[in-house]
Amino acid sequence: MQPRSFSRPQQSPTHVDYDSLQVGDIVVYDRPYDHMQVIHRIVAIFDEGVLTQGDANPVDDGLLLAEDNITGVYLAHIPGVGYIANIIRTPVGIGIILTIVVLLLISDARSSSRRKQDGNNVPDSR
């Protein structure tokens, strides 16, 4: 089986209905001993909790997860979102976002100025 890795921006976790979990579901959980979020697949379900394993790991996690440990169920993979989020976190990405915000503010200010000069405070319907 090919390992699957999902960076945080790509995951789409949702509220968990613990009773509807099945073997094969991908869940997001808080690791009890260090509270790190982990995304792994359910490999077994017991009365005491669920057992998970990473797709690239040869053995299970060795932890039975209770309902309060599981914070989400993986629903969908959105291609490309992770790459965009990773770029935005860089200095270049931050610069791009700030430039876009400044340009939008300038554009809005110019539009408001034109409307006031025309004596019409109603926005254009273009």
C-alpha cells in the first residue's frame, strides 16, 4: 500500500460520530501522551477504543483511542491546497499576500474617491 500523507491545510476533518467509525476510516486524533495531532487509519475497533496505524507504518500505534481523543474524520483531499498554504507561510508568500491586500485597499479607496467626485455615493453596477 502506498503511504498517504496529508499536511494540515489539505485535510478536511469533520465532527466525529464515534459510533459510526469503521475499520479503514482515516481519523485525526490527539495523542494522549503529548497532545500532538495525528492522522492515521483505523485498523481495529474494540469496546475499549479504536486502534490506528499510519499507512507507511508496518505496525499499529499500540494505543486504544477513546472517543474524546478523536477530533475529526478525514473526508476529502483537496489537491494543491497544501502547496499554496506552504508557500503562504514563507517570507515571499507573506509579501505576496500583503501586496494583494494593499492593492485591494488602494483600489477600494480610488473607487470611493471617484464616486465622491461624481457626487454619486451609489457603487457602480459593473
